[in-house]
Amino acid sequence: MPQRLTREESQAVTRGRLLEAGSEVFAEKGFYGASVEEIAERAGYTRGAFYSNFADKAELFLALIDQRTEQSIEEISAILRDASSPEAALEGIRRRDFSRPLDRSWFLLTTEFRLYALRNAKVRPKLVARERQVRQAFTRAATAQLSALGAPLPAPPEQLGLIVQALDDGLWMHRQLDPGAVPADLLVDVLELLLRAAVALADGG
Amino acid sequence: MPQRLTREESQAVTRGRLLEAGSEVFAEKGFYGASVEEIAERAGYTRGAFYSNFADKAELFLALIDQRTEQSIEEISAILRDASSPEAALEGIRRRDFSRPLDRSWFLLTTEFRLYALRNAKVRPKLVARERQVRQAFTRAATAQLSALGAPLPAPPEQLGLIVQALDDGLWMHRQLDPGAVPADLLVDVLELLLRAAVALADGG
DNA sequence: GTCTATATAAAGATAGAC
DNA sequence: GTCTATCTTTATATAGAC
């Protein structure tokens, strides 16, 4: 038997449901196309409940951005933290990529966030800060792998992270548009190839 | 002295201006955020003129997608046809996709198209066909470069093109979000590095 | 072919009941 | 804290004047 919820807990549930519904509707319709009413309805409430939890539509959208990016960073960090070897880290990324491409609405939502940020000067710095954190996570992963293999860095560290990030995002998008053209774990294959190449470069030069 | 326009020509001008204005407003506000009134106004007309040229907002958007995809497929084909060397082909593609003068709004519109296509089954094949053309161009350039260097292909040819395309798109996006983090010619640097790596791999393995 | 005027609908947001 | 009722604004789309 579940214990009776306090008012705070009850509101947290409402807030969570609204966030979940918001991520769905934003993914389907985009920021402008999504209406507060549809979000509230899908969460099982009315607009009144929505406005007692969020100042407006943009605030819920921003809350989703935070949630979503924190999650990404945490995933990458966890993979790095738990991996006992470079191979294990790559394997962790491979698993992550396998589970992710199925999530079409996740991609739509992410892309929608980015467009929104590009169009809103107040929001952009927040998203950029998050993207940089993700980039740093990739940078740490790349440099750790290279040094574990005893290979020198073939480029400035931040650029290595950026390259992995860009490749990850680009492959993700093309996989959404044309699934047959993009094997789910192509990113990991490329990363493995790059690592081998870095070693070969170091030996050769 | 320009000759007097026929009614058809005059309407074609109106239509052209509406399309141009539409591409701007869609880039700025997205599909849902763009209003028919703003598009018409920016073109120098009223909503009345809009509705005598297009059935509704979606029709203008679809016309824009048709226009742009046809145009860009033709451009890519021309680059492939005219390029005197693989290097020239790659350079042509890179210039075209990465260094547009109206980089920002072109990126926004492109992304808006992609989102729209992902949400609309009828439009998607058109865009996918265009993406495949670009990919093919990258593939040809990559394989030609590698064979010119006497290096074996480190992956299936289509995957090489896809990797370049994804990297290009990913860097393009991150450059929009965080210009200072992405040197303008990073893509070329990376491709050069990859080529050297492929040679090193061939020698080493 | 384009404009002005207007009908109709939908969305954002607030106030007050419970 | 959530719902119902309501105000206000904004958008789509049409009809008729010129």
C-alpha cells in the first residue's frame, strides 16, 4: 500500500507528468505547434494545472532542455566511469547508440531545442553551456582512450571532443532520415578505426 | 525600358516574392511559428494576394522544399560532372554546404525542412533522395582521394561518404550554436588527418 | 490579381470557485 | 493545487469590392 502523498509530492507528480507530456507534444508538433492545452490534456490535467506548475510554455520547454542535457552528460560520464578499459568504454557507447536510434521523438525534441535556442538570445547561452559540457565529456573520453593506447593526440583535445560530438550528432540525424543507410553502431566502428589510425600515425610519424 | 508584364508574368513575380519571403520567415520562426500574414507583408502584399497564389501555408512550404531540393540536387550533380579532380569535387561540395553567405538562415531552413520531412511521410522521400545525392558525391570524392594515395578503403565506400556527410552536418550545426568552438576549416583539417591516417593504417597493417 | 472587411477558430493567460 | 469560466489576442481562411 503506497503511503499518502504530501502536497509537495503530489505536485511533483503533476509536474513530472506535464514534463513527460510536453516532451511528446513538442516532439510531434514543435515548440510553436504544441499547445498548452494539448500538453495538459495528454498529462491528464487542464490548463489550470499547467499554469500552477509553469509560468508559461517556454518555461516547460526550458525545463525539458535541462533535464535532457543533464541526462546525456550523465550517460557519457557513467560510461567513462564504469569502463575498466578503453575497449569497455567503446562497448558502452555502442550499447548506448543501439538503444537510442529507436527514439525518434527524442531526436525531434533535441533538434527542436537547438532551433529554439538559435532563435532566442536568452536561451541560447544555456544550451551552449550544456553542449560544451557534453563536448567536454567526449573530450575526456577521447584523450583517455588515446593515452591508454599510448598514442599522442593528433589534434587539440577540445577539437577531438568536438569531432566525436559532431559525428555523433550528424550520424544520429542521418539515421533518422534514412535508417537503412546508417548502421546503428557505425559511430563506434568509426571511433575504433580512428583509434587504430592514431596509433598507426604515431608509429609511422 | 522593361516591357509590360502579362498577367501570368506579373503573378509569377508575386509568387516568386512570396516564396522568397516564405523562406526567410520560415527560417526565422519555423513552420508553425511563421504566419501567412507576416510572409505576405514581407513580400509586400496582403493575405489576399497570398491566398490567390497558394492554397495555404503548407503548400508554400512544400513548394519551397521542392524548389530547394531540385536546385541542390542539380548543383551537386553539376559539381560531380564538372570537377576535374576528386579534390575539386570535395572542395566544391564543402564550399557549397559549409560556407554559405547566408549561413545561419540557410541552416535554420534546412533543419526546418528536415524536421518537417521527419513528421510528414509524403515529403520525406524527396529530402532523402537529396541527402543520398550529397552522400554519393562525398563517397566518390573520398574513394577517389584514397585510391589516388594508394590506400585501401578502411570501410565500405558508402560508409565513407556517410561519415564525411555526418561530420559536415554535425560541425555545421555546432558552428551555428557555438561559432567560437568550431574553426571554419576544421572539416578540411579532419579530412586531411583521416587521409593520412588511412595511409598510415595501410602501411602499418 | 490584389485589397479590405469579416467570420471563425484556437491559443495564451488570468481570476475565482472549490 | 486543480478546475471552470472568461478575457484577449492572434491566426486561418473566405467573400466581395475594385
